[in-house]
Amino acid sequence: MSIFKKLGFLASHFLVVLSVVGYYFHSPNWVFFATIYAYGLVPILDEVVGKDYQNVQKEQFEALLNDKFYDIAVYSHVYLQYFMLGWVSYILVFDGLTTTQMVGAIISQGVYASSIINIAHELGHRQHPLAQIHARLALVSVSYMHFVIEHNRGHHVHVATPLDPATAQKNQTIFSFWKQTIVGSFMSAWRIEQKRLEKLKQNPIGLRNEMYRVVLFPILLCTTMTLTMSYLSGKFEWLIPVFFIAQSIIAILSLECVNYIEHYGITRREISEGRYERVNPLHSWNANHFYSNLMLFHLQRHSDHHAFASRPYQILRHFDESPQLPFGYPIMLLMSLCPPLWFRVMNKRLEEWQKKAYDAEHIAKVVKQFV
């Protein structure tokens, strides 16, 4: 991997650095920076820089897996997220921002918080206890702690089937999908935890059931933030719970837009009643745009991730045979919010995918390349 690409994985760190530095050394209006950067500048850079066809060779895997730089790059975002929660809370309370600036600060923090779920996604697939703890710390900060349960033990099992609440159907709007996936994923996580505890012959009622912590811990975090800022200011700061809830909602809806984008209309063949073909690299949409892939730690190389869920981001690979999105995730997310445009662009691509997806010879060729 080139040094340029390696350092490029720090691109999302600049989101925090430039927001804070710009705020203090230029103007409080820099609270809008994260939003403008993510949905304005990143798509432009995607078009200017182009696509990334560089794949790591297998003989390089071990060296990259042992390079601590890649771990630091993701773990550090968990601490940056909590820093940003504290910093934005502080400026909302003490810096006399205008209403417009307050709204900008909350939305921009929501945009950055969206990326923290991606960090939790990366760490949640690792077996090391430290990674699991950090994944949950990240998810507590956006009130979506059940994601690590349902995603790993639900979504990866049932993806591209009617059993998966995080797989959108053809012609389903993003607004319908939000209801399906947010409610369905929570209920799925609840069932998964109950089954786990039943196997261990433990009582599903109580904190041993992680779903109770899923509900309790974000409330404790929000309460702690509110009480701290209220103590420092000498009065109850109602804006803090509004801020915490709003940035969580933005992060959650953004995540579920990504789920919508990644699996829209993709289906696996039902081999027999209730049994589906094995997940293969044709079962996820991909985007290989260089800059947004660095920002998202190769999340857009989603087919390789589903084929090898435990594979760290730095060695995920791109293959042309996987179904391809026309743009990177930022543009696709905005497009998903306009269903007529989304259907016009994506249904044609989905129909082309369907022509190949059930061709045994084509599938065998693709799967062989992903080994």
C-alpha cells in the first residue's frame, strides 16, 4: 500500500481538526464545516481524484495486519467522538452562538457522529475485548448500541433475504425502509440476546441482557452531559439533551441510509424453504471512489466485507464483478432522499444485476476471485 493511501485514512480526522481550528481562528460559522465537507467537498474530490483500483496482495496481508497505524486510526475516533460531544456542548452553552450557528453545530456533529457508527462497525467485527469495548463506547454515544448485536449475528446471517430488516426491497423508499430497519433491527437484537441467554440458562431480565444496557447507557450519558453543563453554567441546560438526541438521530438515519444503499434490491436465491444460497460477492453494492473510501475506511468495498466479515478495512479488496454504484456514498445518500431519482438511477442497475446474479457460471467465476 502506498504511503499516500496509508496517510489518506486520516482524512476523516481532518474533519474534527479543521472544524475546531476554523472555529477559533476564523469564524464561529465553521460549525457548518463538517456538513459542507461531507456532502459538498468529498463528492467533488471523488470526481477529481477518481477511483481506486489498487488491491493489496495476499503476501502483504500480514505486514498490514501487524501495522499499528491502522488500529490507531480507528480507535482514535472513539475518543474524538467524546471530545466533540463535550466541545459542542460547551460552545452551545457558553459561546453565545446564534440560532443558525447552533443548528449548524448540531447538524455537523450529527454528520461526524454518523462516522462513529462506521468505526463501531469496524471494531465490532474484531474478537479482541478491547475492540468490543470501544465498539460499544462508540455506539453508546449515538444511542444505537444494539447495532453491534444485530449487525454481527443478524444482518450478516440474513442479508439479502426477507429475514433481514437491513435489506431494502426493490421500489421501497428510504422513508419506508427507515421504519423497517430501525424497529426491525431493535427487535431482532432483542431476540438474539434472549436466545443467547437461554442457551446459557441465564435470566433474560437484567443487565446480563445487553439490550437493557442498550437502553440505559445512552440515557446515563445524556444525563451526565446535561448535569455537567448545567452545573458549570448555574442553570438547567435543556439544549444539551436536545443536542444529544438530535445528533443521535442524524447518525442513526445516516447509518440506515448506508444500509439502504449497500443492499438495495439485492436478493439471495432460496434453495429450499427458509434456506438461502451462501452469501457471495454479488450480494452487496460497491463504490470504489478513492477519497470517500478513505474517509469511510473502505466501507464502500462492501462485498469483500460480507464475504470475509472479520477482514480489517486496510486489506479489503475491490472487484469489478461486484455490483457497482455510480457515485460514492455521500452522493448516493443524498440521492436516496429523492425516491424518484433513486429509482430512475438504481432500478436499471438492479435489473442488470439480476440478469447475472443467478447465472451459475458467472457466480463461480466471481467467487473464485474472492478466495
